[in-house]
Amino acid sequence: MSLRINDTAPDFTADTTEGKISFHDWIGDGYAVLFSHPKDFTPVCTTELGYMAGIAPEFTKRGAKIIGISVDPVESHHKWKADIQTATGQSVAYPMIGDQNLTVAKLYDMLPADISGTSEGRTPADNATVRSVFIIGPDKRIKLILTYPMTTGRNFDEILRALDSIQLTAKHQVATPAQWKQGQDVIVTGAVSDEDAEKRFGGFKRVLPYLRLTPQPKD
């Protein structure tokens, strides 16, 4: 199964460091960020989990839950937490899914469905493609997919920026240009006529026949 943006995020039940969850129920009425790791006690992932713990309040402000997943048992995750705190000074308080049977990794198309066995004996290189980030909306549909190589640490500030764009454009008929940040001008989508744009946004600047800019709408 190949997952694409706007597909329904596969539901699953799994053990986590915070107890058993049913994923869709756990998401509830807000957004969720699911980010995956190929193995516990790997250096790049250790820094990522710590950084995410440090900026977790920013996701909470935006009504988004965060959850990690690694293809190792929950018991291993609990031990890994101590290393994460030592390395980054951050305590991981969000749940981490134990995926020792590779169920979720295969469900989310991060490993081939025909792989057999468990995480036992598998190396990070065997699981190199379990390095994806998924942003999932309140409708349980996938809004963003990013996949990184094992040697490149993820930029979670960018994921936060993308979440801001996703939430803004879901509420207003706008899009965000390259390098957009909160408070900057946005693009009026083609679905909005010039007349409607004047009414909705109080005006716009036409840069090209198909590119209209307007100040970011206020919530």
C-alpha cells in the first residue's frame, strides 16, 4: 500500500510508553504529528527526540499532539529516554510507540509489507526508510509526509512552520509562498475571485495574473 497526501491515515492499536492507544481515538479532534525512527539508541534520533521534547509546548499551542515510533519494544524506549535526557537535557513526555513487530512501519509504507520477523536482529540500516514524519488532520487524513536519510537530522522548526501553514490554509482560502513564516503575506488561491478577495481580505496585490498576495488573515 502506498500512502499519499489526503489519504486516510491508517488506524492501529499499539503499546506506547504512555500505555496502549487506538491511534484515531488518540488523535481526537485535533492534529497529530507522527515521527518515526529506525532503531533505539541511534545518535541522530536521540538528538531529534530531545529537540522535539523541548518544543512540544509549541505543538500543544496549535492543538497538535506529537507521538514518536521506533521499531523496538516499549521497554527499550523507556531506557532510551534516559540517554535522550543526558544528551539533550530534555525529558520525553510524549508517547513513543513500540513497533517491534514492524506492524506500523509496514502499515505506513515505511517498510515493505512482505518483510517478515520482528525488530530483533535488524540493524538501523535494515530499517533506514523508517525516517518519516506525518502530519495528520482532525479528519484523520494525511496532510504532510517528509522522509529523511538516517544521516540528516530533521528540522522540527520546519515541521512546526508547515503545521502553521496547513492550519492557516485549512481555515482560509489562501496558500503560503516559499519561505513563508507566521505574519507574512499569503497567496490568494485561484478559487477566490478578485471581487471575493476584496471582500474577504480587504484587498490584494497582483504580482502576476495568477499570483495575488494579501496580508495573512487574522483568526
